Amino acid sequence: MMNSVRKAGAFTAAAALALAIASVTPSGARAGEAEAKGLLKAMSDYLTAQKAISFAYDTNLEVVTKDHQKLLLASSGKIEMGRPDKIRATRHGGFANVELTFDGKTLTVLGKDANLYTQVEVPGTIDHLIDELRDKLHRPLPAADLLLPNVYDELMRDVTDVKDLGSGVIGGTECDHLAFRAKEVDWQIWIAQGDHPYPCRYVITAKQVDQGPQYSIQISDWKTGTDVVAEDYGFKNSTDAKQVDLKKLVDIDELPDHFAPGGTK
């Protein structure tokens, strides 16, 4: 009983604090709009200038059940990319252990636990691959927005409100914290301060979906240039995996196949 009382008291205090915060516009938010756009543009220019990038990441995907319970699906992985047309991405979560490789011609998706893989011919650049994965194969890459050639234009599309929320610290790195609103989503980004303005955390809130589920990705171990390890982005079948059709590769997305479909990202 005491635990219930304590929890109720803590929730009431938190709710009151949230209400107080919600009723106040961050000081200087409007005045900081130009500065916020400038920080985002500087990040975009920095990312575009990098010919080789690698980073580790942790993602959280919120799912809302029919009875309005929020569930959080967590996964981790690593991305290595060499512009304009090579990438390797891994993702390991509670439902999947997947590796994706692309050498400019062939996309390979390996389900490590099942030891099955599929290959699709998708000649072109990384941005073309991202479009194909999202629109045709329905297997979007983590942090895909941040891997495109012109990050600023992609992120700012349909943005109606911009706020500079000052500093925040992500994984021990001091960042500029920016918040944006668009028609269908709200999103926030934390950008490392200094000469290497890489994204440290990116959070998207689907405000038109019941309960406003979020998708977030937190980035660590950021490396560029010669510090990037990957040189060969081709697929090597070192485990004698069996080749199958893409439809037979189950649980390779962040949302497990046995979850009912719904607008969760």
C-alpha cells in the first residue's frame, strides 16, 4: 500500500511539473529560431562533407497496444558507410539479429539467428538504396534521414516551428538541443558542440497517432575518415547461410512480425 501511495505522489508531482513546463514557452525560443536553423545546417554540411562515417547506435521504438499500453522495443547496432555507394549496418534486438551490406550494386540482408540471407540488385547510391528500402522493400534503415546527402533539406521539409532549447548532455558529450514541429510529427535533435557537430540523439514523435508513440536513436563511438574500419562492403557468406526470398526472412525489422501493423514510427 505504501508503494502505491508513493507512486501516486510521485506521479502527481511529475504531472504538476509537466503542466507547469507545458504552460511556458522556452525563453528566447522564437529569437533563437535562426540560430537553431544555423546549427542544423552546420550539422548537415559537416555530415555531407564526410566521405566515410561509422557509429554505434541504440534505438527505442514505442508501440501502442489496442488497450493504450505503451511498449518499448530496444535494439542496438552499428553503421559503417563509404560515400557515395557503400554501407554496412547491423542491428541486434530482442527479436532480430540482422546484417545489411551494400556494395553499390547488390543489397544483401542476413538473418544471423536463422542463418538465412537474401540478395536484391539495387545499383546506385546510398540515398537511392534508402528510398528503395523504405518504399519498395519496407525495410527502412535506422537513422536514414541522417545518412542522406542533404540532411538539412530532408529534416526541414514541412517544418512549421523551430526552438533552440539550449544545451544538453548525451553520453557525456555536450550538445545543442533543438526541437521542431511539422504537420505529422514533432522531432528533436541533440548535436555535438565543437568542430565535429554530429547528431548524438534524434527523437521523432508521431503526434497524429494515438498516445503519441516515439522513435529515438542515440549515437555513440562516432568516427570519420581513416578511423572508419570497413574497407570491403561486399557480402561474405562465412557461415554457409542459405539464400532465400526476402519474404522468408522474418523479424528483420525493428517491429517484430508478430506485432499487429500500425502507425508506430
